[in-house]
Amino acid sequence: MRAASAASSTSDQPHANLGALREVPFMGVIFVVHEAARRGFTNGHPDWCNLGQGQPEVGPMAGAPERIDHVQLEPGDHAYGPLGGTLELRQKIADHYNRLFRGGKRSRFGPDNVCVAQGGRLALTRAMAALRSVSIGYQLPDYTAYEDMFELHLSRISPVPIRGQEAQGFCVPVKDLLAQIDAQGLSALLLSNPCNPTGNVIAGAQLEQLVRGARERGTTLLLDEFYSHFIYTPAGKPGAGPVSAAPFIEDIERENVILFDGLTKGFRYPGWRIGWALGPKAMMETMARTASSIDGGPSRIAQRAAIMALEPARADQETKAVRQVFSAKRNLMLERLKRMGVRFARESESTFYCWGSLQQLPDGLDDSMTFFWRALERKVMTVPGPFFDVNPGKRRTGESPYRQWTRFSFGPPMDNLRLGLDRLEAMLQDARRRRGRATVTTGKSNRSRARV
């Protein structure tokens, strides 16, 4: 069963009247939260464990600065703001990137290289609306929301999937991405890097090769870097720092590279809805123009607060703490899930997700939708793998190859994470006991028949 079909109903009524509106399915985490909410879930409920959540823990955290809990507005903040964000915040974002990634380089980001939006999905939506009639490649599996973003523009753009293989940990090698650009005549390539859901990351020489290859081909790279600060070593230690394509851009104005990030993940302020794009001035200008019909520009209030979050000392303290705390949660989740029988093609190198195979689990729990419903009975939320089989227009038919894969999130605080893992372990122990009893009963029946 495809997850999309399981989540396609827009109401509890099978024949809800939509009039002239199209039926819009819930996507991934939204479906998970919707089903949990019908059973009593609310954000922060102490008896629920959201191991499907797409946001990091947002409260006080060891090593992090105090949470920003107030903002002083200026008179102009009550008015409409610029479509692409205030000059003050755009300069702050440009300074942030120059400090982290452009030291010693002649080509540096300025405020005109930044376009601020009310959240990351909106920044990406603006980019989709600004695309010409092109073929655009994307990796599989990848971020669920890309599907509907693509689908809204199928009359103009042609999405081309590039599927990662399990034997390679679902990571598409850069040489294969470049080969697909050549073979398919791709004008653009959209990737989440670090990748949601797999936790894979293209970094270092490989990322430099991707940027250089796109430069040589004139291909536009749209790189969703929202998990850029969640980086871990192969041994599970905190990474040395963030990963971005920004250091590998030679000339900011001449290269077709757009980077997306924000305060949602690495700074743990998802509710502020502050995302941004960086790229050539002309690209940022045309993306901002799409906002005139899509959203009208970001909130001045949230932008005022964002300026505080990006103060260098505060920003560095926050993102360093993120890597330290989340690496410990990553290690715990991997160790516990492997002990339960969940298998990993590649252990998470980034994000706050583990992409695990349920193939070896008992009692029907090897199917990600069955696993989801059964875990939900124990107030634990997970995200079934087929949601990440991005399929705009449902042009591909048949069963998703990710039916036995699930995305587990270590976004919640440690205590809640442990509780969720304890409940999953108990669920699997109960399933194995039932299987054991059934085996014993079947064995007795066979012996009885043999005596007869």
C-alpha cells in the first residue's frame, strides 16, 4: 500500500464536498500528526513520544544559550516589509555566511544575495514558482513536501527522479548525479543536503565536485541545507562544524547555486517561520517577486527576533550545542533500534533522523504502515518510508520500494526519546512472544496429527 493513498482523505467523511477545490493529501509528518491528534496528541504532551517529528527540541538545552523569549519592536515593524526581507536581516544573514564559509574569498555575500521567506517550505515554493520550463532532477528518497511543490507546476516543469540504491546507503554518488544531468538534459537539480530522511550528507571534496560540475554544465543547483548544523563523525561524535556548498562557490554572481536554510532546525526556532535563500542577486530578486502573489513577504516581528539569534557568539554557541546534544541522541537511537532488529543501510551522518529497515521484524511489523499504526496505539509516532518516495503527479505506479523502511526522529528531548524507544521495544517483545506461542501451538498440533 502506498502511504499517499493511506493519507489521501481530507476529512473523516468519505465523500466530503470539496466543490471546486482539489483533494490535497496530507504529506508525511502532517499525516502522522493528524492521525495522532485524533487520538489525543498535542505538542509537548508528556505521554506522547513523537519519534516522527520534523522539528528539533525547542526548550532549554545543555550548552546552548538561553532561549530568546522577547523582542523589542520598532515603529516601522508594524508596517508591511520588503518582499525579500528587511535590509537589516539580509545583511545579518550575509555576514553569517561570509564569516562561516567565505573567509579569504574575494566574492562575498551581500544583502542583495539573500531572500528571506516565512519558513523554508515557502522559500522553496518561491523558487519552484520562479523556475522556467525546465527538466529538474531530484534524488530518492527525499523530503516529502517536494512532491506537492513539484505537482503545482507540472504544466511547466518536468521532475526527473534519480533513485539512490540501498547498497550505497541510498546516497546517489556525485558522479552519478552529474551523469544524470548529462543524460537527461537537466537544467536544475534539487537536493536536501544533509538529506531528509536518510541522514546522508555530501561534504568536502564530493560537494566541491558537485558545485564544480554544475558550474561547468550551467546547471542550477537548489540545495536545501536546513540540517547543515546537524553533522556527526562516523564514530558518532559531534562534527567539527556545519556543511554547506557556500565555500565551493567561486563567483557568487556568476554561478547558478541557490542555498536554502533558516532558523527552523539548527537554531531550534521552527515556530518563528524564518527561512532564507542565498544566491546571485538576479535570482534573489525574481524569487522575491513571486512573493507578491504567494505570500506578501515575511513577518517583521520574526525578522527582528532573528537578528538576535544570528549574533555571532550566540549563533556559534547554539549550533555547537546542537551537535553535542544531538550526537548523543543519535547514538542512543541507533544502538536501541539495532538491538530491536531494525537494520540500517548507512548510519546517520547528519540531520536528526535514522532511516531504518523493518524487514527483520516479526508479526507484520516489517511493513512501515502497519508499524506506524501499531506504534500509534502505544502513543509513539513514526513516519512510514513511502512518504519519501516523492512522486509528483503519481506518474510511477506500483508498490513503493520503501514499504519496509521508516524514518525515526531523535528530535525530542532525551527523556522522551528514551520513553518512545522503550515503548517500541515493548511492542516488539510482545510481537515476538505471540509468535513464539503460535509456533509452540502449531508444533503441538502437528505432533497430535502425527500420532493419529
